[in-house]
Amino acid sequence: MANILDLRGLSCPIPLIRTKDALVGAEAVSVVVDEPPAKENIIKFAQSQNFRVECSEVNGEYTINISK
């Protein structure tokens, strides 16, 4: 089962830093954010590290599933 990070209400760069930390040694992480810049930064970082990324949006909240 993936680690789930609820990072709603946090501004960059905090969501990205916490996501990077959670990915160390992990196979998968799910991240929930509510700021578009945080979503974009997390997706760009994960893709740059060759992770698979899936993102969905519901009512202004983004769930980003990151896996190897």
C-alpha cells in the first residue's frame, strides 16, 4: 500500500520537499494538495526522477499517485 501524504493548505516548497522525502526508498506515494503550483512542481519532479505519475482533481483538490 502506498504512503499517503495530505499536504493540503501548505504552500510551496513544503509539499515538494515532503514528497521528495517520502519517495526515498518508497515504491509508491499518494499526495493530496490543493494548490496548482504544488501539483505542477510535484509532477515535474516525479517525472524527472522517472516515476510514473497519475493525477486527478476533485473540487479543487489534486491527488497525485507516484510509483516506480
